Amino acid sequence: MSDILETVYQGQPETPCLDHGFVRLVDVMPRVLPDGESSCDYAIAEAARTSYKKGTQRVRSDRDLIRYLMRHRHSTPFEMVEFKFHCKMPIFVARQWIRHRTASVNEQSARYSQMTDEFYLPELENVRTQSQINKQCSDGQLPEGLAQQILDELKEYNEQTYQAYQNYLKEGMAREQARMILPNNVYTEWYWKIDLHNLLHFLALRCDPHAQQEIRVYADAMVELITPVVPLTMEAWNTYHPLRNAITLTGLEVEALKDYLSSQDNPAPPAIDSTNKREQAEWNDKARQLGFSI
Ligand SMILES: Cc1cc2nc3c(=O)[nH]c(=O)nc-3n(C[C@H](O)[C@H](O)[C@H](O)COP(=O)(O)OP(=O)(O)OC[C@H]3O[C@@H](n4cnc5c(N)ncnc54)[C@H](O)[C@@H]3O)c2cc1C
């Protein structure tokens, strides 16, 4: 028996995120691996095999099975693995993060404890301009002089508001109300526990370029942290998830492609780079839908 955290994360420090934040993998379920297993992928494959009532019999490799499950959105086996993280992030990042409802969360209480004077400020080269294409995104860099001026102003404002917070507390105001003065770039922290199926949903949305850069930093760090724990799953996720390297075609796009292909002289059906017969058959089905004659 080996402990996955000992095996993979001995001495693992917090992964720094933004200027004062971090994400730390606290625990994994299953934490203890049976002899001969080197990752938690085994728990996913093992759960999936109960579908066939064959228990421990390995009719195909864990890798093939996990890739099949991922392609076919057979998702419950991925819920057999759970992760617990300790995370520290600005409140505006926490607000986006908390929208993911399937996690268990325990956050620092600003009623019980004082908030610390840690406020997020972006790096000078990361003060961004508003995107003209996507109304909720940023895409450029503010000129350096202006960016510096705004950062200086923000820093001064953060110091002033924290001083006011301290004054309110000294004057006897309740912590739960004094915090009203603090801006939403102040840091908070929480413990966050989630199963792998829902974590992958979170990561797909929050690693995506449409997500705000400040939350992407955390999502990217989590991908790095969990990959050694479930390497086969992460490989399959990267290959088959439409927000990673796969593409889902809409009905309209399929029709457009069919029209295009029908105007060519018998274009050869493209082959996928896989020796897996089942996967090849699945592609052949899609290729036929796209108008290739196979
Ligand atoms: C780029 C981006 C921009 C966004 N912009 C906005 C915005 O402008 N305004 C805004 O309010 N939000 C915004 N959001 C948040 C978004 O709308 C979702 O609330 C968030 O991404 C959580 O997604 P989810 O509900 O799928 O995830 P989770 O809450 O983690 O749920 C996972 C899955 O569980 C199921 N589920 C969970 N709870 C329920 C339920 N009560 N009923 C039915 N099914 C459930 C659903 O299948 C869901 O997909 C944005 C998100 C992203 C990634």
C-alpha cells in the first residue's frame, strides 16, 4: 500500500497564485493506493468495471477504459476520486469561483476574524484594456505610465481603507460590519472539496481563455497539481473535452461541411491518429455524418 500524497506530493509547497494567493492540494480520495497502482486512475476504472459485474477482471486497459468513459460522457466513475484544496484568492475571484455549486466550501469568516491587509494588485504589464470584441473580456495592455498611475492610486486607496477598517474596529464597531469598507481585491481563503467529474467541469470553464485571467491562474495551477494523481484521466480530458483539444460540431456546421465535401471529387476520408478500433469506428460514424463515403 502506498499513500498517493506521499508518493506524489512529498514536501509539496503551496503553488503561489497572483501576488498573495496560493492553491495547495490538501488531500485526495482515495489516498491509499493498493500495491501495484501508481495513480488514482485505478479507482475510476475499477468503478466503471462494476458496470460489467466483472469486478477486478481487466477486459481492457485502464487507459482505454478511461478514454472510452471520457468520450461517452460516462461520468459517474470520475466522481469516485475527490480532491481537497486550500486556496487563497481575492474576493472578486472567489465570487466567480463560488458559482460552481457542486463543491463543499469552508471560507474564512470576517465575522470571527479580522481581514488581513492583503490586496491584489496586478503586475504593471498585466493592467489590461477592455476588449472591444467581447464585452466581458480584456485583451490589451494599458500604456505603462497610466498603468503605474492607476496601480499607485489603488495601493494608496487600499492602505486608506484598511486604516479605516482598523479604526472602526478600535472604535468598537462589529467585525461583520466594519468589513463593509474593504474593497473586493482583499484576499480571502477557503477549503474547497470536489469530486473529479465536477472539478473537470470547473477546470474546463475556468482554464478557458474566456475566463478572467485572475481565476485562470488558479485553475491552471490545479491542473498541474492533479495531473500526477490522475494522469490517464487528464490525458483523456485534454484529448476529448470540447473546451480542451476536441471540437463539437453543431448541426448547422455538419450541414455546411457536408455541402462543401459533396462539391469535391471524392475527397479521401481523413484518418484519425489512433489504433483503437472502437475509436476508429466512432470516427467513421462521424465522418459518414459529415458526408464522407466510408
Ligand atoms: C466565462 C464565464 C463567464 C460568466 N459570466 C457570468 C455572468 O456574466 N453572470 C453570471 O451570473 N454568471 C456568469 N458565469 C457563471 C456561469 O453562468 C455559471 O454559473 C458557472 O460557470 C457555474 O457553472 P455550472 O452551473 O455549470 O457549474 P456548477 O454549479 O459547478 O454545476 C455543475 C453542473 O451541475 C448541474 N447543476 C448544479 N446545480 C444545479 C441546479 N440547481 N439545477 C440544475 N443543475 C444543476 C449542472 O449540470 C451544472 O452544469 C460565467 C462563467 C464563465 C465561465
